[in-house]
Amino acid sequence: MSRSARAVAHSNIALAKYWGKADVERNLPAVPSLSLTLDALSTTTSVELDAALESDEAQLDDHAVAGRPLARIIQLLDRVRARAGLETRARVVSHNDFPTAAGLASSASGFAALALAATRAAGLETAPEEVSALARASSASAARSVYGGFASLGAGAEAAERVASPDHFPLAMLVAVTATGPKAVGSTDGMQHTAGTSPYYAAWVEHAPQLYDEVRRAVLARDLEALGAAAEQSALMMHACMLAARPAVVYFSPVTLSVMERVRALRQSGTSAFYTMDAGPHVKVLTALGAATSVAAALFDVPGVGRVIRCAPGPDAHLVDVEGAAP
Ligand code: PMV
């Protein structure tokens, strides 16, 4: 007896950043965040519950997953099984349509796709907020990838919420890939280390909600200038807080700084473009959809930029197919 479900979820980039946990055990965020879901970066995951399996197994881009990444997948599957009253083990097969090894955020789309596929394979008709809460328990940013367009996750919140649909604001997000190879410090370790040692962490937690409000208002008002200014400050404040940790958590590379400089130069010459950086060296540049081609060319021209991935607001996480009888 087996039953499987396949789901697609898109990655998201926070315009108001999440960094730090209010509750480490339950993985609840310390600050509110708001993100844009991206159409060009997605993960497709199938979960097959198979009575013949003795343990859970997982593959990502044709390689077996082991160690801590596998343990995180099993933790999510266990939550789903507990809810559905099942014991059956699962075979998880996942593909990213972007290079995981380049250190681009894959946990957001990955855990959102896994949460949706696992609940449906288990025969649960969970509402989007429950899928979001399941994804959030594994990776808080994944809670936001359940929704397309713009999504928010409140401080201490269990699940993300939709802020605006993908067609609300015609934006482009250009991902300037500045390096290859996985990131040096994972987000969970980076956050814990920052919270424990950075004297700026308390200031970050105090000021982040204000920036979140600004970002939210600017998204709703479709105001690119206000959105870009608040998003840049949110990213820089988060990184400043990490830089003040002991030892410092530094995700920037020399190419990161060169791309930031290029974005500032574009602005000086009258193009509305704004940068944001996450737990890696890549730079994501927000601009109007109509300016995307020329801004992408300017970013690709920066020495060290290997690739520019052009994204527009993406859709909700969705099911592709379900096979087999309900368990
Ligand atoms: O949810 P995690 O553990 O992947 O952390 C995400 C942290 C940032 O990407 C840096 C910010 C964010 O809000 O996505």
C-alpha cells in the first residue's frame, strides 16, 4: 500500500527580515517579517508513504540526504504522522529548479513544498495556515512560501498570512549570484550566535517592527521608493547586528559589496533599484518590472557576478498530483 503527493513551492526573499527566535524549541520568530515570493525559484517535492519502508528516506537533486538535513525532514514527517495517526514511513524526492549548491535559500521553498506534499500524502485536508505552521516549525521563512505574492509572519506567530496577491505590485527581484558553494554558517546557528553575543541584538529586536510596518505600508501603497528604502535598512540592520557578534557572522564577500555599490550608482543615475542580502553572499535587487532588463544587465556587468536570475512575484504553493488510496 502506498500513497503519494507532489507539491511545488516557490522561494521567497524577505523585504522586512526575520533574524532571531522568540522560542528556540518551537521555532517562533522574535521579529515580524514580510517577503516577496519569487516565480523563478521553486522546489518540487513528492512524498510517498510506503508501508514497505522501514525508515524515512530523502533525495535532493538526485543525491541521498543524510545527517542533520535528513533529521529536519523526519521531524516534519513525524508531526504530520502524529496528526494523521499514521506510522507509515516516507520516501521524499525533491528537486530545486535553481542551484542548491550556490547557497541560494532553498529551505523556504523546500519545507513549504514538503509540508504541503506530506499532509496531502497523509490524507489530511489541512488549510493553508496549518500547512504554513507546519513549514514554520522547520524553517520560519518557509511559512511565508505557502503564499504567493507578498506574505508576512508576525513576531511569535505560528503561521504566515497573505499580504497581497502576486499581481498587486509589478516588481522584479533580480538575484545576482556572486559565488558558488554552500553557505558557511547556517541561519539557525547564525541567529543563535547573534542573539547570544551581539550587543546590537536587543536594538534589532526593538527596531525591526517599525521597519516591518514601513515595508508593509509601502507594499500596500505600491510605493517602490519607500519600500526599497525600508527593505535596504532592514537588511543592513540585520547584517550590522551579525557583524557585531563575537566572533562576527560575515556573509558578505567582496563581490557582495561591489553589487551594492553598483545599485547605489544606478540610483544616482535615476533608476529605482534597491538591494537586500540574506544568510549568504548573493545580492537580491528590487526594481520595477519595466526596469528589470537594464538593471539585470548592469548587475551582470559587475566582475564576479556569475549569473543574474530574474524573478517576478510568484504563486501560492500548490499540489501537482496525488496518487493512491487515502491511508
Ligand atoms: O527560516 P530560516 O532559518 O531559513 O531563516 C531565514 C533568515 C533570512 O533569510 C536571513 C531572513 C528571512 O526573513 O528570510
